[in-house]
Amino acid sequence: MVNLAAASGAAIAAAVLAVVLRRYHAEYGLLISLGAGAVLLLVLLQSLPQVFSQFQSLLQAAALPAETGSTLLKALGACWLAQFAADACRDAGEGALASKVELAGKTAVLLLILPLFAEVANLALNLASAS
């Protein structure tokens, strides 16, 4: 399990260090910020096996197909990746680029979940025709 207090403390310390370094060398502040973000992401990734096992149990209990779970996990991964990239762009002072990354992430999620929408639409049509 991730120690939220330790992760938050490390993030705050890195943010303070990045702000101080930006006064003298902006590129070093950016590197500290990106590096701290990457380290925190790696720490968070350690808890993913627990999350995946819980997720698998929920899918089995709901009797959902494995493809549905796979699609949902891919969409979640796309969200996380887009958010991390957009935050890195904002840290670099590139707000417009961050917005484009977020739009790309939203588009990727939409493309990933289109098959789920098709399944729901077919289910609705089958239920409507059965009654």
C-alpha cells in the first residue's frame, strides 16, 4: 500500500526545491519537477497489482466479459498517461500544449470505449424488441 503522507511530503519537498531552483536555472527546476513526478508515479505503480486483483474479482462477480475489463483498464491507463503528460507540459509553461494532450487523451478514451457503447446499444435494442 502506498504511504500517502510520505508521497505527499516528498512531492511538497520536490515542489519547494523546484521553485527555488527555477529562480536561478529554470531548466533545473523543471527537471526536479519531472523527476519527482516520475518517481512518485513509480511508487504508485507498486500498488497496481492489488488494484488489478480487486478489479478482476469485481469483473468476475459481475459476470462481465474479460474484454470489457481490458477496455476499461486501457481507458484508465490512457487517462493517467494523458494527465501526467499534460501536467508535465504545464510545469514547462506550455499550457496550450497541455490542453492538446488532454484533448488527445479524451479522444483516445472515446476510441477505446466505442465497442462498449456498441454493446450497450445492441443490448438496448434487444431489450426493446423483446418487449
